[in-house]
Amino acid sequence: MPAFPMLYIWLGLLILFGVIEALSFALTSVWFAFGSLVALISAALHAPLWLQIALFLAASILSLLFTRPIVTDYLKVGSQKTNVDALIGQPAVVTAAIDNVDGQGQIKVGGQIWSARSESGAPIPVGTSVLIRRIAGVCAYVDPAAGQ
């Protein structure tokens, strides 16, 4: 296959991967866009098709392996706690006695009332300061705070 049509194919792939990356913002296809750019340059220099494909694969894989960990650390992708995850480890106050056997209990955290259960299974009286250990569905599992 002549090199000239391959320029269009590599350019099309470069644009396609760039659009996918722009729409996702998840670092999913930028590596392949880079590989397409390398292959596009090799096609412009009239490299054989097998070399263009090899360069595309090598550039894509190497850029993925060597830059993804650095970029994800720098951008801290997926490290921001939001919504329910942000409650874990937060202090709360028991507003209705927690009794796992009867399936009762409530806490107040950040101005919101949550159903609560004792992480250890032991009853916790009203007014006790607790720490949220985990969230399962709409129920917070708590332990008494230190000194309680």
C-alpha cells in the first residue's frame, strides 16, 4: 500500500483517539493518539507499512507503561473522596440508641441523620460520640470514639 493513503489513515486515527480522550477525560486513549502521531510521521517519511504498525504499537505501549503512573499520580486520578466515602472516619453523635439485635439506631453527622449499627455488635447509648467505620447501603457502621 502506498504511503500517501496511510497518512490519512494515521491522521484519522489520531483525530479519533483525540476526540475519544477529549470526551472521556479518563486518560483512556491519549496513549494511542501518541502512537498514531508517531506512525503518521513515519508514513510521511515513507516508512514501510510493517514499520508504521510496529512504531504505532511500540509508541502506544511504551507511553502507556512509562507515563500513565506519573500522570495519574500527578493528577491524583480517583483519589478524591466524595459523597459517602468522605464520611468514613468522621465523628458523629448517636441520636437513637444503637442496637444491632433490634435493628435500631441513628447517628447525626454533618447535619444529616443516618441509620446506624454498631461495628462490634455492642449496643451504643444515645449521646455517645462515635466514628464512622464503613457505609453499607444507607446504614453507617460505627464504633465509640476513643475515651467513650
